[in-house]
Amino acid sequence: MSVIENSKLTVVGAGSVGASVAYAALIRGSARHVALYDIAAEKVEAEVLDLAHGTQFTGSSDITGGSDVSVAAGSHVVVITAGAKQNPGQTRTELAATNAAIIRDMMPKLLDVAPHAIYVIVTNPCDVLTVLAQEATGLPSRRIFASGTVLDTSRLRWKLAQRAGVATSSVHAWIVGEHGDTEFPLWSTATIGSVPITEFDLPDGTRFDREQLDAIAVDVRDAAYKVIKGKGATNYAIGLSSARIVEAILRDEHAILPVSTVLQGFHGVDGMALSVPSIVSARGAVPLPGTPFSDAELTLLRRSADALTTVAGSLRD
């Protein structure tokens, strides 16, 4: 493995999500250098100053930033969070037109200063924006992908672990498809430890049934709406999950994470970005083609692809 030395991460967007990504990266030591970029000069300078004041306590990482795109120069990874935020009651796809225009305008400028970076799109709807950004830049799909369902998968594993009375790290289950309303869990391969999910003995002596699992899947799918309704935005968990993706890249981990790349010939899906288990390393993200799906799960994957293809098509008109 080839760990990137003197690594640099740039976070684009100094809103609640971008600032949380930068904060998480600093406290986790995800990159040697962290930069924060936003066209709102006063906001980004304040966030950088606030973060810099705490660098005595964050190890060897440092933080810089500003409102000129040159702050991203030499980045190994660029995480894009800039865009209009999701409001209470608003779906991710309803953000599409506004944020697509922002991404199209921004990508050429970023590529000028960071031509060799790997780009991770967090801005919603992240799957559709990844397709449009990949088309606009011509970057190989492994070098421009979305954070996808890495956070949704963490939410799922946390819910299952709570019910099962085990550590979250001992739950092996995935949310795949859209990062949004058509996402779904791969129950057919889910396990707790080495035990299939429906055969695990729960603390009360029962086992998961289909009704319980379906209810958990709905809770995971709608978790962001609940957080947004209560506090206006989701930021801490997406900050942590984004930092985890950055680490897999910069440390060349070959970690398997459910990020969203533009798929080609993946179980019949072509040209749409969807989250599936993928190998994430210094080369970027490569889907695992051998990921097993049940027939019902394949139907759901293609439904997710069809729904997003319609949204992407409307933005190309």
C-alpha cells in the first residue's frame, strides 16, 4: 500500500456540513493539511480561525482556507459540500437543479488548481450530481464519486446493534442504491458477527422478523428528515463519515465502503451513480462486481437507478 505523505484535503463549502468535515478531519488526523474553501469570505475566514485556535489539541494537522480557489492547490482529495441545504420537508432530489448549476460552475475551477485530486461529492442529491460532474469533467469514475450511503450504512448498523446488544462494528449490513428515498438494505447478506441477520438470537430471546427489519430500514431512510426537522441540518455524522472516506484514500487502505460511483455494467446498471460496496484506495473507488443481490434486491437497485436517471435527464434538458 502507498500512503500519501504530506497529504492535503480541501473541503469546499464552509456551511454546517463543510465545517463539520474539516473539524472531523482535524480531530481524526485524516490529512496532514486541511484547507477550507468558500466564496463567502467572512464566513470561511471565521470558520478557519475557529478551527485553527484548537490545533494545539489536534496533533500534527493544520488548517488554512479562504475565498480564493487557489487554497485548493495541490490537494490530494477534494470533498465538495457547497450548495443549497436541504430544508425541512424537502427531498434531496428537489435540490437537484440549484446544486447542479453550482457543481457545473465549480468543477472546472477546482480542476485547474487540483488536477490530480480525487473528488468526493457530499452535496445533495449526491448521486445525480456525481453523474453530472463526471460527464462535465471527463474524470474516470474512480476519481469522482459521492459519499453515497456510507452514512446511511452507519445508521443501519447502529440501529441493528442497539437492538441486538452488540457493538456497531460487529454488524455487517449495507444500505445501497440512491442516497435518498429509494435506498434499501441488502438483507440477503446481512450478518451479526458470522450469524445471518434473521438467525441471530436477540437479548429478549426473539429474532428479527421481516416486519422489524422493514421498520428499521424506514427509520434509516428517513433519519435525515428527522434530524433536519429538529435542528435544521445534519452535520456531525456526515462530517465523520466523510473523514473516514478521506482516510481510506490518503492511507491507501483498500477499505470496502458503500460509496457512489457511476456504474457501468453493474448487475445491469449503466451510466448512473449508485452506492454499492466499493474498494476505496489511493486510486479512488472501484465497485465490487461480485456483490451478491437477491432477485428482489436487484429489482430495487434498478428501480433506484431508473428514478435517478429521470432526475439526471431533466437536468440535461
